Amino acid sequence: MAKFSNIIGFLGDFFILLPFFLLLCKKMKATTIAYSLLNLIGILMLLFSLYFAFNLSAAIIQISWVFISLYGLIRAIKEKAST
């Protein structure tokens, strides 16, 4: 299971880094649903991998990012609904 959880963790890294890279390249906006959703998916994947190789400080930062991503996702959905 450790190898599987590592693969999920690496995919989570990708789902977090890709939108950040696209943001820096001005190919994606941080206020979009896609940006927050990709971050949230990546974070949840990293939390899954942390379950098998726990690290308290990494878990705390990832759980914090879950709430931040959810805030961004809800805000993006509300903005899209109002337009």
C-alpha cells in the first residue's frame, strides 16, 4: 500500500503544482472554479498519502489548505452564478 499511497501523493503534487504554474504563465486565474478544484483534489490526494506516512506538520498545512481551497471554490461558484 505504501507504493500506491506514494503514487497518489505524487499525483496530488501534480494537481497542486499544475494550476500554480498555469497561474504564473497567465493561462489560469486564481479566481476560477478549476483552480480551486484542482488544488482541493491535489490536497486530498496528499492527505491520503499522509495517512500512510504521517507527518504532523505536513498534515496541518494540508488541512489548512483544504479550508482555503473550499473558500476559494465556494467564492468562485457564487461569482459564476451571479454572472
